Amino acid sequence: MAPMDTTNPTDSRLRGAVAEVLNAHDLAGVMAHGAPDSEYDPELKDLVALIEEGTAITPEVVAGVWHKRFGDEDDTAEPPTPSLVALAAALLAAQQARPGPSGSRHR
């Protein structure tokens, strides 16, 4: 997989859309306490890479990313919480709105 090109307008728009969704959902509850907009960058990078690969952003996929970043590496990922399900739905909407390689939108 090629690294994300932040100078490419399509990559920048995708990264911005995913960052906006992550910060709005703020599952860790840190944004209201002054966390920087980059707080969720590790999760952002994982999720953008999955979207660029064409992986469907399901609640289980989002739970896996969250577990990777916040869970105990000896445990398996918990089933998605309602918050993770809502985050996955918002990310899926962003994924589906993303222009495809031919200029069409993913559906």
C-alpha cells in the first residue's frame, strides 16, 4: 500500500473527513478538555488506510482499530459498543461519499 499523500487533494479531503468524524464522535472524551485536533491521528491513519484499500468500515472493523490503540494486546477485541457502531456509520458515509478511481462515488 502506498503511503497517503497529504499534498494530493483527494487524500487530504479523505483525511480531513475522517478527522472531522473522529473528533466529533470523540470516543475518549478528550476534545472538550482541550485535546489537540491531532489527538486521534493514529486511529485516523489506520482508518484512512483501510478506506483506501476498499475495506468496508463496519462496526467490527472500527472496534478492531480501537482495540489496537486502546485495548490490552493480550485480549481479543470486545464486540462493538453503540458508540463504535455510530462512529462506524459516520465513517462508512464518508467512505461512500469518496470519489472512486473513475470519479464515481463508492456505493
